[in-house]
Amino acid sequence: MTYALTQHAAVRSQQRGVPHHLIDALMSYADFEAPVGGGCTVLRMTRDRLEDPDLADRLGAERERLRGLSIVWSDRTGEIVTVLRMRGGSASRRYRRGAQ
């Protein structure tokens, strides 16, 4: 899959230890999308998707590394804006449905 990363996304993926093949997998298999404002959408894989046996065979050990990984995608520019790991609990960032 071909995609472009903003400079910010390239730096963040490096800092967070997220290799390009994990970004490729997330872009290919993400099953959750939510608008986050500014013409951007967050993409991630749900727990159910990660536990899919067919997908588990394709992803192997990388499946666990995808758990909690999210990408913010610009609908306007077609670039990945940032890569982040979602934390659980009250400290987690919450995305509003229908954000502009």
C-alpha cells in the first residue's frame, strides 16, 4: 500500500517504535474509523478484528504490536498526520463522533 507520512508522523513513528510494515498492516486491515476534526479521521483495529483467526494467521506475532495502535489520517491531503498508541483508562484521548 502506498501512503505518505507528514514530517510529524515520520518523527512520531520513529519515536514510538512503529515500523512502516505495522503502518501498512493498519492501513490495510483497520476496521474502525472516527472523525477527529480538522478534516482528519482516526483509524484503528478493534479487539474483535485483532482476534479474527484468519487475520491472526496473516499477521502472526505482529498482531499484538497492532493492539492499541492508531493512525490519524488527513482526508484532505491523503497523508498520515500522526501515529499513536492509545492508552486505556481515563487518561485516554477520546474522539467525538461527528467532529468537524
